[in-house]
Amino acid sequence: MLTVGDKLPNFKLKGTVSLEKNKEFQDISNDTYKGKWTVLFAWPKDFTFICPTEIAEFGKHNKDFQDRDAQVLGLSTDSEFVHHAWRTHHPDLKNLPFPMLADIKRELSSALGILHKEEGVALRATFIADPEGIIRHVSVNDLSVGRNVKETVRTLDALQTDELCPCNWQKGEETLTSKLQKAG
């Protein structure tokens, strides 16, 4: 699995971006949002139980990510048409403000190293990459455990300080770097 310090792989995938006729799909690549932080999160399968809770929660926090100059990208091994059908029929997913990427050939999931060994679907992985595409954070949950989107926002905040941030640090609090500078 790729980890902190690695570069996000190059990719070009179909993204489900809208329910509006003739505007449903768009090619999305690692260059589409060049110069922004990237929050890429993967889920195992559409039309399941835990996945929509996570996807909807990322949608609810999309403005938080935008305020931090970060683009959220969702990813699964389902097709863009399955993503579209799910968005059409699930009330919490209808108005998602970020692309749902279709990795049907499993190229990006394989390059990231996040395919479940038995199931062949993406694990619940979250990657935060800086504007140069360098991975700065990775977390992976088992298929049965949803992630904490607020923790992803907190981690992005900490990374963007480019300072030493202690356990449970929250945006606006003093960093260890600033405490050391005061003490020095």
C-alpha cells in the first residue's frame, strides 16, 4: 500500500458528478484539481449499508474541505452508471458536491494497494495529498467499520499548519512549534 511520502498515482477515471441530464459524467484525472490538496476516500461497494453514511458525511463537510483548498474525491470499483443509479435512488446521495470515481478496472485501487485480498473491492481507505500530489496521510479501516470524517478535516488542518501538532490538536489551538518558539 502507498504511504506517507509517496506520490498519488496518475489516473484518469469516469466520475459521476451530477444527476442533470447530459452532465452526469466527467473524466477526472490527478490533473483536474492540480494545485489543490486532495482528499481521496474509497469505499467497498455501492448499494450497501455503511458506505452511504460515510459518503453523505463527506458531502456534509465538503464546504469544510473547500475552505481548506482541498478537493474531495470518492472512489469505488463500481461503474459510473452504478454510482449514478445509487445517487438517483438514495436520498442522502442525490446532491453530492464531489465526484464519485469509477475504478472498474481496479487500476487506481491496485496502484494505491487498497484492494481487499479476498473480496477484490476497495478497502475503506482515506488519502490526503498535498498540492504537489505527495501523500501526507493514510488511514484504512476494515470493511465493517466506517471512518470519522471530522477526524479527516482535523488531520488536514494539522497538515496545513506545517508545524508540530500534538494529540487531539484542533484548528486555532497553539501548536507545539509555537510553544517551543515561545520557550526558546
